[in-house]
Amino acid sequence: MHSKIALPPALLALVAVGTGCNLIFGIEPGTEAPASSSSSTAASAPSGSGGSAASTSGSGGDGGAGGDAGGGAGGDAGGGGVPSCAPSSCTAGSCPVTQMAGDLGMNPKGMAVTEDAVLLANGEAIIAIPKDGGAPRALPGTPGFGDASWVTYSGGQLSWNNWSNGNVLGISIDPPSSSPIQIAEVPQEGGDVYPAYGRIASFGDSVYWVTQVPEAVWRARADGSQRLAEQVASGGNPMGVAVDATHVYWSDYLASQILRKTKDPLGATAEVFAETNGNPTEVLFAKGIVYWVTDNTGAVQSKATDAALDDPPFTYTVDNQAVPKSVAVDDEFVYWTVQENGEGQGEVRRAHIGMGDMATLTKGEPYFFEIAIDCGSIYWTINNLEADEEAVVFTMPKPSN
């Protein structure tokens, strides 16, 4: 998918490790994973279900300041705490799957959902795919700014980062605009900048994102009023990022940890929020809970943000034959994609929040990738990361049961 960019050796090594390590701890789905080794004075709260924390204001599900609309690194209209519509007429395993029509370009990456459309970053622009079946089109103002990769939607603004440099841009979706703004650049100190697989999230008036070269977490005001990004953290192997009212969270891929810092004021050092079962990639915040998936052990896990740091996360599944790639959450369920199962098929799976009752909703061709949801539907892309390919988006109604 990204063969046109020569990644530096450090980043290539990061990608290779994802399939080489075996960190399975032998825990069963629906159980608590090994506890973190770090200590903290944080207030203790049960986290076994991943859902004991009180909902944080603005945490998503209302199209407000909650984070990522695509179910990735945030928690807004498409991914975090999305309310449910009236139930569909189909049941789990029998809901019809439809391919969204039209030319969507090449190399699908991040995806977000608004009230009327699915927004897809395809490497050249942001493509708006009408939910009513109309013809997809590039959002005016988004072509020509490089390799659009990961996206976040919050407060009516879509923000995205560029796969091959430090630029982060944004454009108003509600109200609509054809004039994007440059939110910020990553300060370059004599070297290249590659966000690459580093994700992006938004909360309130700020946008947070990860670069994998240099290995760092950044933030800037979403209105573009600061030219250079502020560094939140450096070092490690960051990839996913999520934000709530008090903290910024990110995944450290090789350390198998979720780290966090306070936002205001910005913490001096990071603390280990959770030890993960495998190498964590995408991170999602929704209604007081952080969710993540791992790239080698096939784990889907969560932990309440008000839990003690040494409390273990809740584990929905561990299956290194069915590696999850992306996660989304509504008021009742956690949803995730499986890139390829033991039979060579991609899957969409779900489980009730805080329960180990995993179910497969649909299977199909391999390489299920990014997932997003709205109140009544599930959307996902097909993406073979080793190839350049046409962008494809599928959708299905949420089951009634």
C-alpha cells in the first residue's frame, strides 16, 4: 500500500516485529490480563469490565468534542460511544453486506463517519461517500496536499495527517468549507518526518498525533493558530493515540504498553496506564474507557480511565490467528476488524462491552482493515498493506440482537 515511500530502517524494523514476537500470556477471552508493574497514587476503580468509569464530558457519541469519527483514535460520531438507532430486521451473522459504489481512489487509510457521508483518506484526497448511494467525490480543497492518511472528526472539523511528512491539516465539514487549514508542522531538526502508521485524534480545541520518525507524540490547536506542533512525548515506539478531558494516551508498540500524560499542564513524564497482551496499535477512547487492539497476539482489550494504574485491563479476545486491525464502540458493543483468520478470511467481530461473548458478524475476502460505525451501520475497508490497490468500503446494518 505504501511501497512508493522508502521507510527508514527503524520503521521497517518496527513493522517486521509485529509478526515475529509471540507475547501471548495464555489468558482466556473475557478475563483480566496480567497487571501493570507500575505503581501510582491514582484513585482506584474497578476495571475488570472496562466499563466501570463514569462517562467523561465530551467523550464522544454526540458529534461533539470527543475524538475520532472513524472508531480509531478518539471517540466521536463514528467510533466512540455512538448511540444506537432503531434495531434492524437482521440478526447477527445474517445481515446483508453492501459495497459502497463509486471510484474511491487507491490506498485506503483512515475513515470517519458524519451524519450524511463516510469520509475516506485515499492517499491523494479525502473522499466523501454519500450514505444515500450518491456518487463519491473528493472534498473540495483536500486534493494536492500530499498523502492523506489517518483522520479524526470532532466539532464539525475533519483533521488528517500526511503519511510522508509532518503536516497536519483540517477542513470544516459542518458548516462545509472548501478551504483547508494547515493545523501545524512537526519541527524538523535536521531529519525527515514520517507519521506513517502513527494515528491522529482530537478533543476539544486540540489535535494530537503520532510520528514514527521521529518517535514522538505531538499536539496543536485545531484552528491552525500555531505553526509548529508542541511535543507531548518522545521515544519508545508510539503508534495509536487517544485523548480525554484530562489525559493523552498512546500505544508503545514494542514495549507492549499504553502510556499516558496529563494534558493541562502537560505532564513531565509518562506513566504506564496498562500492560498489553501483545504489540498495541490502534487506541480508542469512548465514555471513560480506553480500548486497543494488538498486532501480533490478536488481543482486543480495554481499561477504564479512572482505574488504578496497577489494575489489569479487560480482555475480550486473544487469537494470533485472527489479528484485529481497528476498533469501534457504541453504547452497547465493541466492534473490530480481523485482517485474516485461520481460514484466510477477513471478519467483523463484536462483543458486549465488558463481556467475553465474542461473535462474528460477517466474513469475506481477506484484509479487513479500518472500521467505523454510526448509530445503525458498520463500515469497513479492505486493505492489503503489502500492495497498492483500489479503495473499497463495505457496509452492513447493525444486527437487531
